[in-house]
Amino acid sequence: MATPSHDLTADAPVVAPHRHARVSAASAVPALLPGVALSAAIAAGAFGLRQLPGLGMFSPMILAIVAGMAFHNIVGTPTRAKAGVTFSMRRLLRLAIILLGLQLTAAQIAEVGARGLAVIALSLTGTFLFTVWMGRLLGVDSKLAELIAAGTSICGASAVIATNTVTRAKDEDVAYAVACVTVFGSIAMVVYPLLPALLHLDAHAFGLWSGASIHEIAQVVAAAFQGGQQAGEFGTIAKLARVMLLAPVVLTLGLLATRRARHGSQGHVGAQPPLPWFVFGFIALVGVNSVVAVPAEAKVVIVTATTFLLSMALAAMGLETDFAKLKAKGLRPLALGLLAFLFIAGFSLALVKLTT
């Protein structure tokens, strides 16, 4: 009589799926710590560098990506830090963009007025389309052209890294785009305050022009307040209204990327880029900030924390960027950044003149 076979797996302990998930998540945390700590250290160093003479005009985000690139290309990013660097570059970035919503209210956007919002929206749309089109003419990679378009037309480095969540370009493309918007935004910050009298712009018009066309928020503040308190305040509000348009732009690009992926992959779902759901979190926090009075002290902490997280994301981007690969891209993307900057400056100025 045959002996019944004994299934060894029958006596094995059964582990619930949710317990597997907990164990996996717990084991992942130590692997993330070196890269997250390195990104945080570089971000903290960027905040410290702003205290040095001449560096205060740059946002810590810009200084963080430069420091990250320097570290990677001189010292080298440790292998054990890779997981945490990727986490900072992806997950912490999304959290920071959501928190950006707490810096905007519907009332601030309303202060810009219908004409001001029209100037901002038309400048943004026109610049984005012009930059993508010009990128094709210059032979610049389409993903890099999209990043330069987003950084120039919306809000500098923040827009570049937010757009890359759907564009999914190489880290070198992101670094190059950030370099472009930093260079030309800095030029605008220095040149704009010299032009109000020459262009016959009053405080309101100069503030609107600055907010509608200069790349980074910090650069807008630095330039607009040179035209006086009224110009500075209105320029800042106009810029914040422009930042609000980050959400629909990223959502639109995400939907377009998904559609292209479907056509290109014959319907294979795995090829589709992720829909940027974090943008809905950004919009939700704008709504919360519009109806709930956040104490001034809390707002200072939130703004600082948001900037620090964005700086960590850009530091991580720098830790993945090779100078040799940047150099290999040549000067065409830089020329594209210059043309985009000149377009948004000229086009928005024409709109301001027509509407004020």
C-alpha cells in the first residue's frame, strides 16, 4: 500500500499579505536613510550658503542642485545612497508640490483681476507653445524642450521638476533645464528694475510684468520690489497666480503623455506614464488655505519646510547628474532657454501695455 505523499508546504506558517507589506516597508526604511540624509545635508548646506555675500539672491533650490552636482562629480554619490536619493527626487518632491498649495488663496488670485489673469495665462500658454515649437526647429530633445518650456513659462525650478513627473526625462535634462531658468531668471532679476522708466511702466504695470514673466518667485520678489512697495506686492501676487497654473499644465501634460503612450504601445497599460494625482492635493490645499485662516507663524514654518523639501529634491537631482552628459548636450538647449526668456519678456510686456 502506497504511503500518501506529504505536502511540506502544508505545514508552513501562513503569513497574511498585509504583514508582508509591513515587513517590506519596515525593511525599506533603513535602505532609504543614507540617501535621504545626504540630500537633506546638501539642502541644509544650501540654506547656509545663502547667508554668504552675493548668494542671497539665489533660492536654496538652485544652490542645492549645484551643490549636489558638485558632490556627485567630485566625490561621487555612494551606491548605498541611491535608493534614498531616488526617494527624495520622487516622493518628497510630490509632497513639496502639494504643500505649495498652502502658499496660495483664491482671494490672492482674485486680486490680480481678470485682465491680469488674462495676461498671465496668455503669456504662459504662448511661451510654452513657442518653446516646444522652437525646440523642434533647433533639434533639442522634445522632453528637454518641455522642461525648459515649463520652467520659463510657469515657475522656474519647481515647474521643471513637477513637469518631469509626467515628462520623465533624464536627470541630466532636468539639471540642464534648471540651469537655463536659473541663468535667464537671474538676468531678468538684474535687468528688469532698470527698465520701468524707459518702458513707461507704472508700479502696477511693472509688478504685473515681473510676475508674469520672471522665472522664480524669489527672482520676482527681488526685481519687483525695486520698483517700490506697490510694484513688489502686486508682482508677488501675480507670480503666485501664475504658480497656480502649474496644476492644470502638469495635468494636461500627463493626459497627453498617457494618450501618446497608448498609441505608441498598442494599448499596453504598462507603458503609460503615471497621472500626477499629487496635483489634486495641491489644488485641495489651495482650497483649504482659502477658507481656513492659517496663523502667520505656522505659514512661515510651512513655507520653510516646503522650500527645504524642494531643495532636497533638487539636491537629489544633482546627485544623479554627470557634467560630462550635460556637456554632451551642447549649446542648443541653452539657446532655446534664451529664446524662451526673450519671448516671455516681450510677449508679456506687449500684453501688459495693451491691458493697462
